[in-house]
Amino acid sequence: MLNRLTILLFALLAMLLLSPMVRAQKTGPQASTNPQTPAPGPDLTGVWTQYPPIGANSAHDGGFAFSKEEPPMTPWAQAKFKATKAPHTGGYTGPSDDTTLTCFPPGVPRIYLFNFPMEIFQVSGRVLIVYEFGHFIRQIYTDGRPHVADANPTWMGDSIGKWEGDTLVVDTVGLNDKTWLDQLGHPHSDALHLIERIHRAAPDLLQIDFTFDDPKAFTKQWTGTKQFRLRPDWQIAEYICEENFSNKEINEISK
């Protein structure tokens, strides 16, 4: 009887000691099937504003576009651009067909060209960009996932990022065609494929190099560059589009 009791006690003790190992063996393979979540890369965090800031001559010095050169537009894009009623072109007066004036999102990449700050956050598996204009949030996934298959086109698109040294390379597809490419009204289609290479050109200067690929709108790929100044004492403020925007205000600003 004593021997049987001793054996049972040893068996119970063995089960208690081995149970953590069993749990670890069960959870180990399950965890390994999830995408690897790399640590955040070089620090891009902070509040940033376009530099030099957008001013009265921005339509002529490139502040309202990604390049001073005209995009290599296809006939389809040229016709749409010619019909555009953009207040920032300088030669147009009257009501505009800029949908941001009725508080629709400017979309990516146009949102970079608004004279409002943006804040970058880096968390495990993601880089978040919070734009003061409209309080739009962009999620850039860096956990190794692929693009969403057959996703419906959206205003901000589907963005996947990876680190190449000190540069965050962002690949964005799945954009709708309801937005302009820039403040001048250049169009794009829902086939737009945008590549951004984001890095610090200096401790207080962020540089984004853009590559635009859209076979329907452009005859070839083309590139542009924007820089943003770090504003360490700034914070994102509340901005309500419906309380702040009107065609009259925009037309006054663009003169």
C-alpha cells in the first residue's frame, strides 16, 4: 500500500514538473506560424512639417507638387488635367472641383502637400502617420505581411513597409481614383503604385523620395522628393474640416 502511494505521489510530482514544458511545446510551434515582428527601425518619430513651408509662390516653386517638372501624362491624364478646376494653378478663378473643399480625404500621396503637420509613431510591426489635416491615420505594416489580395480601393491605400538600412521603404497599392495626385490637380488612376523611401537627411530633416507608377496616367515611371522639418515643440492639434474649409477661403489663400 505504501509503495503504491509513493508511486502515485512521484507520478503527480512528475506531471506538475512537466506541465510547463508541455505548454511550451504546444505554444512554441503555434507562435512560430505568426509573421515575425521585427523591432522598429531607425527613429523617424516626431512631428514634421513640409520644408520649406508652403507659401504664396508654391504653385510655381514646387510646393504644391512633388516635382517642378510636369508628370509624363498619357492622353487620358492630360484630358482630365485640362478639365480640372484647381484653385492652386494660379490662372483659375471661380468654384473649384477640389473635393477636399467638401471635406473628402485628399488621399495618398496628396496629403503630404497640405500645410499641416504630421506625426510619425513607430510600434512593433507598424509605422503610424497621423496627419493633423482631417486627423487621417495611415498604417504602414512592417511585420512581413503581403498586400491584401483583391482589396477594394481606398483613400489611403494598402501600405507595406520594410527597412533597408536607415530607410523605410513603403510600397502602397489599392488606392482609389477619387483624389488628385497633388494640389495642382494632376490625376491618377486606381492602378497607381507608389513607392516611398523615408529617411532622415539630417537630425531635424526628414526626406521622402517618391516613385510614381501608373500606366493609365503616366507614360513612364517618374520621381519626386519632399523634405520635412522636425518640430520638437509641436503637437498635433484638433482640426475639424467642416469648421475650417470653404471655397472662398481656399481661393483667397491661392492668390
